[in-house]
Amino acid sequence: MKKYYAVSFIHRTCWILCLGVITPVYAAESDFAYCAQQFAQQPEARLKCYDQISIPASPVLVSPVAIKTTDAPPANAALPDADESTRPSSRSYFTRVWNLDNLNSLDESKLGRLRPHRQNYLILRKSSNTNNLPSTPTAGHTVLTPIDMDALEAKFLLSFKADIGSQSDIDIWGFKTLRVWGAYTQQSNWQIFNGRNSSPFRETNYEPEVIATFGTQKENGLKLVNVGFVHQSNGNTLPLSRSWNRVYVQGGWEFNNSTSILARGWWRLPEKTLSDDNPNLTSYVGLGDVVIRWEPMTKLQAVSLLWRNNFRTGRNRNFMQLDWSTPVAFGDAARMYVQLSSGYGESLIDYNHNQTTLGFGFSFREW
């Protein structure tokens, strides 16, 4: 018996030392957080959980920590496999993006680290109809001389958020968790090939927002409801200044860990008529949007469709954007990315301008 315990101790020590080397290759930070959180009071189960996420499944290599320490097994007995219940299950897209299972929160006493919010990308895109004379109904907000610009330009979007507070034990109308985010999104259109005008940035849209995420902890169906406030502006002076503020409610549904739907409705906060840069904005960009996303479990590609509509029978106006991405050969940090859009409001200065654009490039840090 003493010999068995000595061998068991040596095996455990070797495995623990090996984990320090093997872990960065096979395991994700969130998986270890899962083991530590799920089996905080069960050292044996926690070690088995670490083994399962650190070593790839193999019919020959089996974790020695799965051996029970109460009774020594026969000398010729096969070592049992670790309990499959200790293996972290696959996290769905919404679970990863909105941290619905709390695995991304490593230290609740500090501000959460910056994480992706919307898709980050860099593309070259070409417009079918450049907006050389931006205008609005407000006096002094119309360009009188055509702007010299190229149809081909660079477009990039940077978007991130941070967890600024959470509550994981609520029970309100079927919601079990609450998390508050601070988010920021910046979209820039850069006339990179327009050397005759010093390659200017045609427009940059700044979009800070605060979001409260209510989670249901369901596997399928309604997973979350977001309530948010967002400001969007382009930081320009007259006649190119555009801005608005809105509040919104957004529902998120997910099915079979591969298909997700985000549907949002918003209400624009009113402004004084004389200072409103774009008083008819919602008649073009609509009163809400829907994003449908599909990504198989293999993650070999991701497809999303964004649709906006003003829901008017007379002058009905749309915007649709189709995004597709797939991994590329030089690493996991970037993916090949294609974007096709058509309609009103591809950027804030173009809110009342109809065009079709096609872009190719790379997306970064997809969930």
C-alpha cells in the first residue's frame, strides 16, 4: 500500500510539472478558469479536469490522477479514464461574446480586460456611387462644391468593450445574470489612393456606448437581452457634421451553437431643430436592425447578415450587409474577410445616400 501511494505521489508530481509546459499548447485560459470555479472544493476532480483539457484525447495515454486513492488497484488492472463530466463543454458564440457563463472574469475586483465587441477588420472597398455632395435638410449642412474622391478606398473598424460590473445571482423575469459593459466602436473610411489630395480620411465615425446584458442561462432560444445607450458622431464641423443619440433594446437568440440572431429596436433622443445635423436620419437608417450569424462548430467559416429598414410603406429604405470570413494560412490572429453592402447609411455622412460597396481584406480576433 505504501509503495502504491509513493508511486501515485510521483505520478502526480510529474503530471503537475508537465502541465506547466503542455498547457499553453492545448488549453485555453477560460477552460482552466472553468475547472477552478467548478471544482473549487474538490482537489481530485479539479486535477482530473486540468488533465482532460491539457492532454489531447488518446486511447493509450490516460491521466494517473484518475486512480482512486482509497483502494489500490490490481497490478495488472487498466487505468480508468477521467470522468467526462469534468471536461468543459463547448461555449457558444453568445456565451463567448457576452461572457454569459462568467468564465472570462478572472478577477472581479478589477476592471475587465478589453475584449472584442463588434467585428474588427481592414478592407479595401469600392463604391458604385460615391457621395461627392453630402447634404442634410438643416441649413448650412450641405456641401456646395463637389468633393474630389476615389471610388476605391480603405475601410477599417475597431471595436472593443470592457466589463464594468456584474451580478450573477439575480432572478428577475427569467433572467439569471446581469453584466454592464462600456464599449467603443470606430469606423474609418480612408482615401488611401487619393494622393492628389494627400490621401485624407474621408470620414471617421465615433460610437461609445453603455450596455446592460441580462442573461437567461438557457442552452437554446432566448439567451440574452441588451439595454443600451449609444452616441454616434463623425467629429466634423459644418457642413459635414453628423451626430445622434439613441437608446435601444436588443434580444439575442441562439440555436444549436451555430446560428444566432440579434434583433434590436431603438429610439432616437430628440434634439433642437436648429442644431440637429440630420433631422431625417431615422427615415433612412430605420428604427432597428437584425443580425443573423452562422458559424459551424469547425469554425472553418463565418457568415453574417445585417439588415436595417425604416418600416415605411411609402418611401421604404433598406440597408443590407453580408460578411464572410475564413481562416488564412499564416495564423489564428487574422481571417480572410469579404464584405458586400447595399442601401442607405454605410457610414454616418452617407446616411441618406444609396450605394453598393464590395470589399476584400482581413478580419481580426473573431470570437
